[in-house]
Amino acid sequence: MAMNLLAQINILDLETGTLRGFRLKESPDFDEFTKKNYTPTIYYTDLNATAEFLYALYSEIELDGSRQYPFESREIHVFDWNGNMLRQIILEHKAREIAIDHISGYLYTINEMEEIFRYKL
């Protein structure tokens, strides 16, 4: 699971039912929601997984009342299944959704204009 309002992914172990959360270092935690001057920020907007990695579309867009879904971004965070962020991918084009073809090794993206792009992972 990728969270919208926190820079956090959650991994559910289906065998044990254990849910573990992994938040980016120095990013806000749940206490942020109780602050008087809280400004909502959208962090992760989409997530895809392979047997080896999690790919999370990261936006870090502050909501100022003028923006609405879908949000686009060029940044993908790649995690292992232990919650370690391994790298960032910066896309050539903005994306609102991502999909991974684990057989061919391609990342597919779609933007607000319904344009589809393909990247070799």
C-alpha cells in the first residue's frame, strides 16, 4: 500500500497478517494531521509491484485548493520488500498511473492526456 497523505508505504505479510509501515526519512508523521497550520500534501499516488520490487509514483504536491485528482509526477521510488528505498527513477514524461510488465521488463505510464509511455527498467 502507498499512502497519499504521508510519504509512507505499508507492506502486509499475507502469511502472518503483520502490517509494517516504512516512511521516508525526515518526512511528516501522523502528528502532522493535528497541527494548526497543516497543509495537506499528496505523496504517493500509485503503486505497482513485482516479485522483487515495489514501484511507487511520488508527487509531493501541496494541496492549495486549486489542484484536483489526478496528480502527475515524474518521480518513482523503488523499494525492496523489506521497505528499503533503493533508488529513484526520474521519468521523461509526467505520469498519473504506472504499470510494470515483469516479463518484458518495461514500465508503462499514462498521463492526464491518456498518452502512454514505455520505459525499459
